[in-house]
Amino acid sequence: MDRSDYAHRILIRPSGELSTKSRRTRRRFQRRLVESLEDALRTTGVSFRVHDDWGRIHVEASSRAALEVIPRVFGIASLSEIEATAEPRLASIIEVGRRVYAERVRGRTFAVRARRTASLPFTSRDINCGLGAALNRHAQVNLDQPELTVGVEARAEAAYFFSRRIPGAGGLPAGVEGTAVALISGGYDSAVAAWLMLRRGVALDYVFCNLAGAAYERAVLAVAKLLADGWGYGLRPRIHVLDFEQQVRALKQRVKESFWQVVLKCLMYRAAGRIAREIGAHAIVTGEAVGQVSSQTLANLCAIDGSVEVPVLRPLLGFDKPEIIQRSREIGTYALSEKVREYCALTEAKPVTDATPEETAAEQAKLDLGVLDDAVAGRRVLDLRNLDASELVLPYLYTSEIPSEAVVIDTRPLAQYEPWHYPGAVHHDFWDLFQGLGSLDRDRTYVLYCELGLKSAQLAEKMQQAGFEAYSYKGGVRALRNAESTGPPPT
């Protein structure tokens, strides 16, 4: 492309932490930053060029779409779209600045904020005073709360003008601090904890211990994919999906009920630790905060730590819940996490809050940990950034089984329901449910059916998006009739 095709020029300021590193380390970090930046820009489909000028990174892009993804690249302090350039001479800077901004400041208050980043025969103050005086003929200076700020960055090759400074994500470039595995449940805490570690330059794979079936898996995948697509530039994160229902059944049969929550955490830690060793990760990341729930008392956290040799990182340890929720809003996971049901609360009985490592180990010893090995060995590993929308929806909408505790809903017209319906099925008009789900209990599992299983799949998807565990029976009425005639009802 011709240079004129790159209509948008962007000045990027790397995080200040990079400047504190040795020259060799900084070079490595900045190379990773550029790679992540290029990865982010490729996702937009725009044409672009990137030039690393050590203290600054310059991007030329064919569309403003570049400005939407760059702030999500870790390792960037701020960025500005360049509105004009001038030769690095004081007279040229003042003249270009006056020509570009005179009409924009007219009748408004303004300030000039200049920064000289090279050895030049004038100072930042000289720019502030000279350009400020030139613009003051058209407007009034207000250094405290200006309506328009004229930014100038004078470097050896040119002076750059801008009027907006967009905050970046900060932190360290993707992956410069190695790899960890993050236990993810889809809720507010685990997503925010993962984001905080990504921001510190830690590359993540995610470990999901599924306690509750396909609808839960879909909800968690949506959260993990948002983190991967929205914040994982420069990385190829995977999610390791483990079926944990068998572990929960064994735990409930053999472990003292007051220890269920603590031992469940231990099993998840063990699974994550084995995956971490297998892929060469250095640590496990969790979303735990001291005292938030019974399993997260300081005593219980210490007892749980003894179940795994891999270090456990808890970036939310000192956070309050409102702080975590606010951060989830800022990073974009709130709307998805809000709809994820809580499946880790295995009992309503009084849980232990001061477990010792010895007591916890004794309870774990009651379990056959070979089952855990099977769950790790049989896990599915998905490339999050390669998942498309259909893979996040279709496999999780249909079921060929009806759990014994499920509510079965017939969504056909009443005239079709009355002659025949699945034993125990209740009738709900499709459109009534589609327009409002308020009458349904969110703590129940739902299996829906219609003539072919297609309309009920639309409703099941809407219910899943609203936080329900809901499925469409695959094949609709014909498949249900066939199941009824060939054997006992599916369980």
C-alpha cells in the first residue's frame, strides 16, 4: 500500500516498567510487545505497519479500528492518534501547532502539554510557552481544566501533535513471565484473577472442572473465549475441560460432609497441578479471596495448598467482592459471569472453616485418586481463539437423555400436547416462554422439546444465555416417541 493509504497514525507509549529493565531484557519485552500488537491488529482486518522506535512504537493503519484493539494489548501505557507532525525545530513546532489548532481552540479554554524526549536546542517549557502564546490569541489558557489539551511530543526525528491520550492496559507484554494454568469456573472471581495475571505477563491455559454438564461448560467457554479473544493478543490459550461429576459422586459417598467444599478444591488443585506439570507451567492461578466463602478462610486455604506441589497464585487475595465485580465490568466479563450458576456449593450443612492440613489429607485419603488421573487423561483440550460461534452453541444445546430430576417442557401447541406428551412433561407455549422466563426456577434443569427439536433449541439457547441449565431434546417428538417405545424412559 502507498503511505497515503495509512490514514491513521498512532503513537504508542510502552508501560513505564519496561524502562526499568536492563537493555537486554527490555529488548526482549519490547519485541514481545510488538508481536502482540501485530497480532491484535491482524484481528481487525485492517492494513497496518508497525515501527519500533525503542521508547515509542508507531503504528500506521488504514482504519480507526486499530484504535479499538490497541488499548487491550498488555504492556502499553497509553496511545494517541497523531493529528500532525512538524520538524523538530521550535519555530516549526509553533507554526504547525498554530495552524492545526487555532480554529479548534477558538472560543474555548486550552492547555499545551509538551514533552521533549531527545536532545534538542529547546525545552518542553519553550514549546508550552511559544505555542501557548500563539494559540492564546484565539482562546483562553486554563492549565487546570482545559476544554482542549494540545499534546506535543518532540523527538529527534519529528514532533508529534495529538489532542487525546487513550489509556492502555498497562502491565507487561504477553507471556514474558512464563506460563501458568488458571482454574476457571466462569464466575466473576476466576475471570478477573486470570486477567490480572495476563496483565503481569503470564501466559495462561485454563482448567475447567465441569460439575454440571454441557450448559455449564458452554457458559464457562464463553467467559474463557472472551478473555482469549479480547485480551489474549500474542498468545494461544487453551482450555482443558475435565468431567468432574464422578469425582463429586465419590466425594459425597466417602468424605465427611463438612469437608466436601475443601476436598473438592483439593481435587481441582490436584488436577490443575498435574496439567501444569504436563505442559511445563510454573503455577496455578485461582480466584480465591480471603474470607469470601467458607472454603476460603485463611486456615482452609493453607490446608488446601498442601494438596499440590505447584505454587498457587491468588491475585484477588485481598480484594472485596464489590471490587472484583467492578473490575469484571471493566474487562467485559461481567455480563457473562452474571449468568453462570454456582455449582461448587455441594452442601447446605455447616462446612469446616478451620481445617488443618492433616485433617484434609485424611479426608482425601478416603478417595481413589486414580479416578482423578482418568479425568486428567481423558480431558478435552480446546484452542480458545480457534473456536467459532457454532462450536460455542450447537454442541451444548441438544441432549439425548432426560435426567431424573429434570423438568420436561413440551413447547408445541396445546392441541398437540393433549393427545400425547412425554410422561410427566408440562406444557408451556413457545412464544410465552420466549418472551419471558420469570416464572421458571433457575435452580432446576430443563429439557425442552417440539416437533423437530429446532424451535425448542432456540428457546434452550435463550434460557442458557439467561443462566438456566436448559437443553433441547435431539430429534424432537419422533425421537422421544421412539425412546418411549424401545425401552424405559431415558435417565
